[in-house]
Amino acid sequence: MAIWSEDFPDDHRIEDDPAALNRFIDDRRDRLDPRAVFLGTNPSSELPPPFANFHWCNNSTSRRNVARLKHAVQDGSLQTLQSAYMTDASTVAEADVGNVRLSPSDIDDLCDRLSIFDEPVHHVICCGGDPFETAVRRFKGTRTRTEAVTDLPANVEPITGRVGGKRFDFYKIWHYSNWTKNYLKELPEQLALIDNRVADTSEQGERD
């Protein structure tokens, strides 16, 4: 889930205490919001089940990078993205993302995993280019504003696909580890736009 301890990114890590981590998850389990999904490329290291989807912050640089995502989502009081599901396109554990090659079948696997959630529309937020470009290949899409994402400005690249009767809206955002100045400014704006879009889509579905 896109939920962080209020102490993060201090040196004390809640994941260092398994009992505390279990309590943290159990206390917040009912806050999981499956409408939106943060999608990374792959896990950077092998993690024991059931924590394989966690992005382990094993150094100060990792903590500082992930803290920017926390700041935009949790500290930014986003409504639908806070408590969003978080996972990776590939299960291959590799610290160097350049050694990981995604394929359209990874997107099919993702859609299958998300089928456990009874949602007519899944909003998949791709952190960086690789997951998004793979979705473009899977759905043979182009960077046109199709279907549900016509009102988003161009700095959020969208593509829409359908699998098993469900709609998947993929969005490309800047990766939170990118330190270029305009990226730092635009990432919170991108997430706020998508947050509003998820809420609007849900309200429309309820009216329908």
C-alpha cells in the first residue's frame, strides 16, 4: 500500500522490526484502495514473502528518493492514491533496472493479478518509462488521449487497454528517483491530476 510511517525517512526503519511491521500493516489493511496501482519495473532485491512487493529502502539515497513519493502522496493529502496498491511489472529481483527487460506478457500477468479486485477500471500509474512503454506495446497504443483520459494535460501520458471486460488506464509519470528540477516540480502535479481523475471516474461509475 502507498502508506508510510510518519517517521519515514528517518534512520529508524519500521521494517527492521517484523512485529512492528506486521502491526503497521494489520492496522491499515482496511485502508487499501484498489482503484489505483503504482507500478514499478521490478524489485531491487530478494525479499521474503509476504513482503516481496515492498521496495526496501536499504540506504539513505533510497530513503530520500521514496520520501519524495511519500511527500507527494501522503503529505499531499491525495484522496485516492493514498493507500493505493503497489507492485512491480516483473518479479525478477535485480538492483540494476537496466538488466531487466519487460515484455507485454508482464502486463498480462499484472492484469491477471489485479483481477482479484472487483473494480471496473484500474488506474495504473507507471513510475518511469519502462512499464508504460511495455503497456503501449501490449495494447499497440499510441500517445493519443483516448477514452477516459481526455482531460489530462500532455505531461501525463495515458493509454487505455481492455482485458477480460475490464478497462486499464495506464499513466506515465516521472520516476521519483529523478532529480531534474522540472521533474521535482511536476511529479506532485502529475499525481494530483491522476488522483482527481480516479475520483471522477469512480463517481461517474456510481452514477452509471
